[in-house]
Amino acid sequence: MPPLPPALGAAFLHATSGGGKSERTQSQLLRAAVQVISERGLQGATMQQVAQAAGVTTATLYNHFSTKEALVQRLAATLADTLCRAINDSYAQVTDGAERMAIGQRRYVRLAAESPAWTLLLLDVMAASPEVAAGITQYPLADLRLGVRQKKFRVPSEPAAMDAIQGICAQAMRRVALGSAPAKHDQACAALVLRALGMDAGEAAEVAARPLPPLVFPQETAVAPTKARSK
């Protein structure tokens, strides 16, 4: 797997900084996991390699994460939350619920084009971990409710609307990550979501084609490799 995209890597570093001793150790382990998974892939990465990259004993790693699955789930949750916060911050000044929904949809799909391997990992973990998926849901749900209050959206069922929003986005991300999507697939999918929420075709297409606000991160630097501890 390739390293995290530089911008997401910078936000991830920021998100895994500070805290008490236990939190700092966990952050150190998560950063090491990114490095090892980037170098060896998810299947090839081992807990021993992560511990060595973090400069801690294997016992310390297992004290914080009892299994590889638990480590990967926490890593995916941290990456997902980091990305969601960055996207949400990028359109903080946008007051139109429909435009906010379109921006979120397009940003997630564009991540799949920039980092397909990490996108597939996130999708697989979210499918297997309701806790990770629930952390992401709060963002589109807030935009959905805003659009309903503004009478931009007309939905008879909020749960059904959320299924449409998340289902279209997840499938679009997977299609893009696998290299089978046509050009401007992010716009097409965002427009389809808006239509599913009750907007007419012309307005949905116009909103989905508006320029995206830039993502702003603390630093534009990639996740730095962690020096392995000598055996």
C-alpha cells in the first residue's frame, strides 16, 4: 500500500498528537501501523513489526491492542474521523444544506481516486465495524437535517435517506478505488444523492458541479516514517 496522501497524513499526525502517557503510546502505535501497512500491506503487516516500528515491546503493543483486528479498527476509526473533520471544516462557512451534502459526497469519492488502497481498507473496516461507521454518520446526518429544515430536501424517511446517502457514496468510492469509474463520477454521484433527497435534476446537477472549497490542514507534510528500534 502507498503512504497516506500528504494532506491526510498531515491531519493524521495532528490528530495523534498530545494527550497523556497512554494516549501518546497509542498514537505512537497508530503511526507505526500506518508505516508498516504502507510498506507491507494489510495482510503482510504483523503486530511484531508494528511494535518494532514504534520502538516498543510486543507486550506493550498487546497491552493497548489485544489483536491485530482491534489495532486496524482503531486505525480506521482515527483516519475516518480525521478525514470527516477536515472535510467538515472545509465547508464550515457554507450554509446551504444541499451544497454541504454535495461537498461531503464528492470529497469522499475523490479520496478514493487519490488513495485507492487506503480507501478500500476504510470501507472494509466500516462494513465490519458499526462503531466506525457510526462515527462518520453524524456528518451527513447533520447536513440532511439542515437541508430538510431549509426545504431543500423532501424525504419521507430519515433512515431510508441515510441509507441512500451512505450506500451511493460507499459504492462510488469502491468503484473509483477499483479504477472502474468514468470521469467526474464524484459529481454524478453527488447529483444523484441530491435527487434522491427530493431535488429536481437541474438544480441537483448545478449544486453538484460547484467548485469545492479547499481542504485546510495543520501542516502539508506526510506521515514521517518511524525509526525501527534495534533488536
